[in-house]
Amino acid sequence: MKNKSITSTFFNTNLIVITCNMLLNKTLFKIETSFLASFLFLISSQKFSQIYNLNYLYKFTHTKTLRI
């Protein structure tokens, strides 16, 4: 009887550890995905600002007047 209770306790502990690992992996995957997304956004915005001079674009869009 004692061996059976030890086995069931061990099984329950393993189940809890496996569940915690799955939740942790899911959380880490979300964190890695968000880091990757923010990194790609920063790289793309940096490339955009290198290709198009943002000061020039700002002056062009804000000083252009509409003539009819």
C-alpha cells in the first residue's frame, strides 16, 4: 500500500511538473514571439528612416499647400 501511494504521489508530481513546463514553454514562446516582432518592427522602421529622410518627408507634407 505504501508503494502504491508513493507511486501515485510521484505520478501526480510529474503531471504537475509537465503541466508547469508546458505553461512555461507557452509563455516563453509568447515572449520570444513578441521580442521577434518588436525587433523586426524596429529594423524595418530603421531601414525606412535610412531610405527616406524623415525630416524631409515631414517638411514636404507640412509645407505643401493645396491650390485649386
